[in-house]
Amino acid sequence: MNPAAQTVVLVHGLWMHGVVFGLLRRRLERAGFVTRTWSYPSVRQGLAANADALACFLATLPGGPIHLVGHSLGGIIVASALARHPDPRVRRCVLMGTPWTTSRSATGLQRVPGMSVLIGRSLRDWLAAPRPALPGIDVGVISGSRPLGLAGFLVGLPRPHDGIVMVDETRVAGARDAVTLRVSHMEMLLSARCADQVLSFLRTGSFTHDMPDHHAGQGIRP
């Protein structure tokens, strides 16, 4: 299918804004995709409200196939939106550094005086929520193994981790494919290798496992 007929929606993580996707967005557009960024109140608003708002945004998009890329908390918002409001136009979804199973960083920071506010309502809601199923959607998972990040230092995360999220925390049951890159949590937004992997999954439904500087994929292929 012609990429120009497909829209990619980029959803940022905690304490961020859609502008952080500038480099990735340009890379996707050069490949022919139509791109949109969606920003939301990642700290003060709860998970259900943010998920419903994203679903409303998706409903305004015209035309054909839609793909979603979520970084960190953005992946949680994406999954929650699709579970609450299924959209048959959504074909593929890439989760970048998303703490799926749990978040040792978040639970650890909640115990540090004055740090709980940094986590925000949506992530706190996610920690207590059942994990959604996303039938009919190809899910690709990108994790990082470069341990650069304040949360990893404060909490004492076991390696491998990206400075905020442990690789094991990104595992999604039923994901079509997964890959671990030697990047930190924030470097995912700037990494050319990460952008290449996002493009590969959006085009083909799989990552490129013969690329240098990556660890073996651990996704489950149907």
C-alpha cells in the first residue's frame, strides 16, 4: 500500500509534548507517510480521560489506514484508547520504551518524598489496571538497553534497562515482534536506528533483526 495513503499518529510520553517527535516525524514523512502528533496533559489527567481524548482525535482523521507510535507513557495511552474505542482503521502500533507489565521506576519514585507528583495520574492509573488486549492490531515493541537516566539511578534498576524502563517491563503478550536497541529512554526520540526500526515495522509488520547494534527480538509471531 502507498505510504501516502497511510497516517501515522505520534503520541509522546510523560512531561513531554508532540514537538519531541520532530526528527522521527521528518523521517516518516520522507518515507511518504502522512504524520500527525497528538499532545495531552500527561501529568494532571487520568488514563481513561487521556485515552478517550486520543480516540476522539483519531475519529477526526479522514480516510484510510492509521498507524500509531507511542513513546513511553504514550504507548500506554495508545493501547488504552484502542481497547476502550476500537478503530478498524488502525493497522499497526509501535510501542517505544513503554512500561507494559509494570514500572519499577514509577513504584520506586512513589516512595521517595516529593517525587510521587512526577509520575502523574495516568501512569498511576496504569499500574493498577489490567493490561488490554489489542486483537487485529500488529504490535511492535522497541526497548532500550543503554542505562542513562535519573530514575534508574534513584531506584536502582536491574539491567538491562534504558535509564527509566527495564527491558523485561516492555514485553507485550501477543506482540508481533520486538527489538532491543542500545539506546537510552530519551535517545529513542533522536536515534536514526530507532527511526529505521519504526519504519520497518510500519512498512512490513516486523523489525529488521540483521541491523547492527541491536539485541535479538523477543516478539511472538502468529
